[in-house]
Amino acid sequence: MARNDRRRVNSRADQYERYIYEGNTVRKIQAIPQEVPERRPVSRTASKNRAKARRMSRGYVMFLALISTAALFMCVRYLQLKSVITTQTKEIAVIESDLSQLKADNDALYNSVLASVDLEYIKEVAMDQLGMDYPGEDQIYQFDTAGNSYVRQYRNIPGTE
């Protein structure tokens, strides 16, 4: 059962091509040639103006060259600064690694020095050979340091004269 309905599939069929619908298929009938608009002759001043608009003036070319050079300079400078920052960051990492190693070595040496000092031997030598004793209550004086870590003695201590 073939239908020969001729109906437009495309709403713009007058601009493109015409098709016919037969059952479940669409077939092309004929191509409608697209109309090319006529070219009107252009006046001499209009063609001069168009030619002038297509050309670039010497000043504009110089301006573009200057801007392009400035942009290129800024890009190169940016890359140089980025390289310097990267190098400095790597150097800082190396120095920080060295610093942490030195701190670890220093702590180990400090602990070995503390471990090598025998406080009992020092106490024994001070009391037996040098005749030192612990201070009595009447020998201890306390002073306000006013935030300093030590006291300077500018005159005799009261009560010891």
C-alpha cells in the first residue's frame, strides 16, 4: 500500500530541497537551486574605503609590535622569576634537612655529655676534699629578681657584716 502524498518534511523546503513521503521512506524529488543575489557594482569611493579598512596603518603595526614585545618580555621575566623561586625552594629544603640533622647531632652530644658527668663523684670530692657543707637556714637569702634571670650584687648583704 504505497501512498503518494506529497508533503513537506522541512518547513524551509523552498530554501533547500523538496522531498516526498512514501510510506515509511522519504525520497528526494528535485533540488531547488539556491538563488545567488546579484552583485551590484560598487562605487569607487566605497571600494577605496574598503581597501583602506583592510590595510593597517604604520602606527597601528608599531603599536601591535610594541605590545607584543612587552607581552613577550613579561612572559620571559615571569619564567625567570619562577625558575629562581623553584631553585630557592629546593635550596631551602636542603638547608632545612641539614639543620634538622645538626640539631639531632647536637642533642645526641648534649645527652652524652650529661651522661658522662658523675654528680655523686662531684659531691663526694666537694664534701670530703674541699670541706664544703650544705648551707644552713640562716645562710640563705632570697631576693626579688624583677624579671631578670640573675641578681647583681652592688653592696654587702644585710646581716652578714
